[in-house]
Amino acid sequence: MDSPVSNKSNQTCDVPAGEAQRQLEQMALDRRMGDIGQKLLVLSGKGGVGKSTVAVNLAASLARAGKKVGLLDIDVHGPSIPKLLGLEHRKPEIVDQAMLPVEVDENLSVMSIGLLLENLDDPVIWRGPRKYGVIRQFLKDVAWGQLDYLVVDSPPGTGDEPLSIAQLVGAPAGAVIVTTPQELSISDVRRCVSFCKTLSLPIVGIVENMSGYVCPECGHRSDLFKTGGGRDLAAELGLPLLGQIPIDPRIVISGDTGAPFAVNPTDCPAVTAFADVTKTVLAMGEPDNADNQDTPKENRPMKIAIPLANGQLSMHFGHCEQFAIVRTDEQNNIVETTLAAPPAHEPGVLPAWLNEQGVNVIIAGGMGMRAQQLFQQNNIAVVVGAPAQAPEQLVAAYLAGSLESGENICDH
């Protein structure tokens, strides 16, 4: 197995392998993910909201509840999970071309880029394709085994890492969105919610972290950053509020010593709040995957764009001769297919142009990460890895939830 960690290479994108190799790698990824029950992507709209602390304590609490749990840290530039669990000097083993995650206990195992660095102070200076590759390798080559939950700690925002993991993990998956009560954080969470909806990623719920300060000595509560912002946003958007976790200095101490605070036997508001989050997640089971690519789409009129070459899907949207724009009605029937010549292909032009045509979804064979972000910014959902078929055939399969997609052949 190739080592995912190297800062010596100037390479920005691996040459795509042959079709047979791509299929083998996709099968390996599917097998790994097929062994995992539920994937929980812990996301945040901005940094500094305590997302990694929530991810660690959620994973530890699920493990304490008797579930088999994997914790994957995909924050390439600032991995904090090893520190929060006291694993800085642990290294994963390689056995039979597979990487074994580091075990915390019999129910919890961990993988992080921080476990692979020779020096924890060394920066990881990678562009998007390199990050995509290592995230894919963590999912494909790490021998997680049978898991009830895979908790994924993502860096803040809606960039390469959250986009990559959302596209790779497969169903069932859902987002746990972390915010703090103040309006600045709430505004960023709205973008995170839009990100999830664009990717058809179900939202498990919202966690309001740093929800007031509770004195560990006297129990007095003070609303340092005010409180209730996450609760109000959840109500406004119709999303579950998983819990409101107050500030407790002992949470910081536990993180510095590598001991998850949520499994602390101390009876205090913060421990109770973490327990409420875990109970809610356990009670919810699998999120509603009605918008997942593997299930029929909700009935609503849509316009779906297909880049064409010789009458079939072009394997790269930017090399297409024309676009087929397929219009559907509320019963998921194909009403009309029109052909349109695209403008000159320059960065950002095609997403804006298709948005002007009223397109909701683009189905592509291959598309780079930056292009996918630009489409999402134009409120166009992206499906990649589709086969070279006629546009009506692709749209019918997409609407029925039976579209077979392979690897994104152009992840650069």
C-alpha cells in the first residue's frame, strides 16, 4: 500500500489508472463502507466552535454505549484527534496491505493524518487532489472491520475535505452540525446546511456548543456567548436539536490529558448534555435518505443537465460539445429534452450559465473538486462517475434511484 504521507512530492494529481484498476479500487472502497452501519460527518460552518471536541466525545459515548465505533480525522492541516485522545505517539500498523486503525479500547478505533506524521510540528502542505487521495485511502485501505458508527471529524467550512468525504462514504450517512450560540456562528451554519442540501446529505441535527458557562464549583450558569442560537436555528429550519453543551473548564482539561469528558462519571450539566446528544443519535438510527442517489428522488419539477459528446454523456463536462437539459415534472416524468451549446469553457462560466438555464442537477462522468464547489455555489447538485449513456437514460435512472456511478475519473 502506498504511503499517504509525503511532503516531498511536487505532483499535484496522479495519472488516472486504467478502467479495470478503477473498478477494483471502487469495489474495495464499497466493501469497506459496506461493513459500516452509519456514517456521522461532524461539520461546522466556521472554526473555533469545538467541533473536534464534540466528535471525540460523541464517538467515545457511542462506544461506551456498546457500539463499535471508528473515529476518522480528516482535518489534514490541523489534526487534533490524536491529542484529544492521548494518541500522539501511537502509530497504525500495516498488515496484508491494509492499515489498522489505532485502538483506544475494544469498541473505539481511530485514524488520523496526525498518527502518520514523523513530527507533529511539521505542516502538511497539500492541494485539493492530494487531500482527496488520502481521504479516499483512509476509507478504502483502513481495515475498520464491522462498525456500527464511523464518526468523521471534518475541518470547518465547505471545502475540499468535507466535499470529498460526503461524496465518498456512501449511504447511510448524515451530518451532525456544530455551532455556538452567537449570530456570527449561526450565519456560517446556514451555509453548512445549504452545503448538505446541495449534496443530498441528510442532516442528523444541530449541536449548540459553548451554550453558556456553568461554574464547576457552585453550578451557577452565565451566558457568556448568550444561549439558544442553535436551538432557534434548528426550530427555524425544522432540524433536530441534538443538545446544548455548556462551557465547563474540565472539558478543556480532559482534552489536554487525552480523556474524553463525556464518559466522565461526574454528574454535571456538560456530561448530561453530551449524554443527551448520544441518546438522540442512538434513538434516531439511520437518517432519512430520501434524497440519496440510491433512492427515488422526491417528486418536484427539475432541470437536469448532461454534458454530451457524440450524443452520450461526455466523461468530462468541460470537454462537451453541447448540453442536454432534461426537464421533468412533479411525477418524475421526463417532459422535454433540449440541446444547448455552452459558452467558452473558462473557470466559473459553465456553473453560472447552467444556473441561468434553471438547472438543478448536473450529471457528469468526471469533474474536478473546484468545479464541483462552483456548481454548488450556484445551487446545482453534482453527480459524478456516471456512465457514458444517453441523457434520457441517465436521468430516468437518477430519478428512480438506480443510477450506477463509479469513480470520479477527474478528481483533479
